[in-house]
Amino acid sequence: MSKYYVNKFLFTIDRDPEWVASYREDPRATVARWEKEIGSWLNPVEQTSWLEFTQEEREALCTHDYVWLFEHGAHFFLNLTLFIALFDEEYAAAKGPLAFQTEMAQKLGHWTGRDYPSVAM
């Protein structure tokens, strides 16, 4: 997994409420737009042409598959905070406080007692 690129996506989307809203409503279009507008920029003046998502990464991002992302080394905190931003209000309204976090913990429950996947590049 291109951990740097996936983590950059998680980080930059989570920092901007407009990107969060876009990612919630149309993840596939948001991932494509992010790759074109933000992903290739290393800093304000330098771009790269070699970074891109693998097909599996892109599909996991497009389907909000936070379990796959975690299992393949996405940074846990970045993964958690973005998906809380996406789903917490909806889940809390339907099922009460911390409902999304509880579901995420249950879906990752098979990791209990195991080492987390490496987030090293």
C-alpha cells in the first residue's frame, strides 16, 4: 500500500469541512478530484507524477472501507478521525453517542490482542 499517499488523503480531506461533505456525498468523484487537485502536489510549488493509488486503495477509499484501510497500514488515528467526521452525527442521531466508534471497534475486533499493521512507509 502507498501509505504516504493514503495517509495524505485521509489527513487533507479531514482538515476541510467542504472536502468531508463532498467525500460523504460522492466518494468516487471526491477521490478522483483529490488526486487531480491535491494528491500530486508535494508542496506549494512542486508536483510529482509518480504517486497514485493502487486500484485496491482507490476502491477502499471510494467505498469508505475503513477496515481494509486499517488492515493495510493506513494510520489508525487519521482513519478514525476522518470516518468519525463522515458518520458520527448520523450514527449518534440514530443509535446514540459513540455509535459509530462502537461499530468501528466491533468491525476491527478481530485485531484484539494482535499487533497493529505497520504504518511505516
